[in-house]
Amino acid sequence: MDVSTLWDEARQELSTEYLDLVGFAIAAAEALIVIALAIVLAKWLRRRTRRSIASSALGTSVATLAAHAVSIAVFTLAGSFVLGLFGANWTALLALLSVSTLAVGLAFQDVLKNFVAGVYLLLERPFSIGDRIQVSDFEGTVESIDIRTVALRNARDERILVPNASVFSEIIVNRSSYRTKSLSLTLEGVRLNWPEIERGVRSALAEVEDLREPAPFPNLERTGGEGATVRLTVWHGDNASTQGAVLSALHEAFPDASIVVDD
């Protein structure tokens, strides 16, 4: 093989490599443009989606969820387009995406279950922020409704995180659905007979405003040498001052008794 033949083969190989390098550089530049456009478009769509849905009856939680979904969709399409610029095989890409989706679904099935339940809670809204609900053995005021958990605050100022899947599958008692709250009390050491206790409770609470049906009815738990123990549930409106008025009225009616607020 002479020198001219070697030179021709080398020049042809260099030309091929040069064309491949130029093609890669062009694809990389186009990919950067696509990514930049995707970032701008995702921000714009996310802002418009959050603004339009938050002003509707769906609320800010659904608006945030929809905004994130729009961003994910935009970046997914942009990523697919970028892979296509570099010559990715669409059939192989779809197969890889299907297998990856199945693997992620199996690995994070509990997370996905809570996610789906969270979407349902945000859309269906069986309760709202500030409502007092009971889920299974847990009761408290709803502080937030997130994609994975519902945050409750109980009477002891403890923060309870209940998985959305549990909220979705359990029976929910919404004690604030009619804008009413309940106050459960125990009166200990009441040194009166039962008719006097009944009259005293009704008379004490008769002057308290914003009480709701059903009317308070005392239940005698036990009697002994230290007096009677009486349980009482009072339903009232969504007003924090009403609880204080109830406690003050009962303290005046039964000054020798101790009053315990039940959880």
C-alpha cells in the first residue's frame, strides 16, 4: 500500500469523524436551546396554572399539584425530544420507559398509593384545613393536606402525620362539617344528688351563647365518698371563646368539683 492510499484513507476517516463531531455539536446546541425553552415554558405554565386554579373553588393545594404536573409533563416532552436529537431509538426508549415505570411502581408502591389517595383528597375535599376529624384512633385539627400525609394537631399539641392511604381507606369522622365543635368534659367530686346535678348543668349552660344541638346532657359515671363523677359533651359553634365560657359557667355552678377536658 503506497503513501497516497494511506493518506486518502486517513483523510476519509478524519472527514467522517469531523462530520460526526459537527453533528454532535449541532445536536448539543439544539438540546441546550430545547432545555432553555422548556425551563421558561414550565415556569410560565406553572405560574399560570397555579394562578388560575388557586382563584377557583379547588384551592391552593390542587393548584400546587396541577402546577407540578404541568412542569413534569413539559420536562418529560423536552427530555424525549433531546434524546431524539441524539439519535435515540424511539422503540427502545419506550420499552425502557415501560420497564422503568414498572420497576419504580413496584419499588415505591406505598408512596404511589399515598400519592393517588392524596390527589383524591385534594380533589374530593372530604375535609378542609382547620376541620377537626377522627381517623381510626387519631383525632385532631387538620393543619395541612399534602401529597403523602395529612397533618393533624391533637388536644395535647402533638403533630400527627396520617398516611393518605389510611385516610382514604378508613372511616372519617368530620366533627367540623357543620361548623360545629364538641367539648367533652368530666366533672369529678360533685357533692350533689343527681337531680341537682342535672338542674345545675342545664342552668349553668343556659346563658352560654353559641351552643348547638344536641342539648348538653350529663351522664353519671359513678358515685362514692368523694362525690359523683359526671361526663358531659357540649356542642358549640366554631368559636374558641365558647369553650372558655362553658368552663367558667360550670366552675361557678360546681365550685367544689374539678373539671377535666377530655381529649
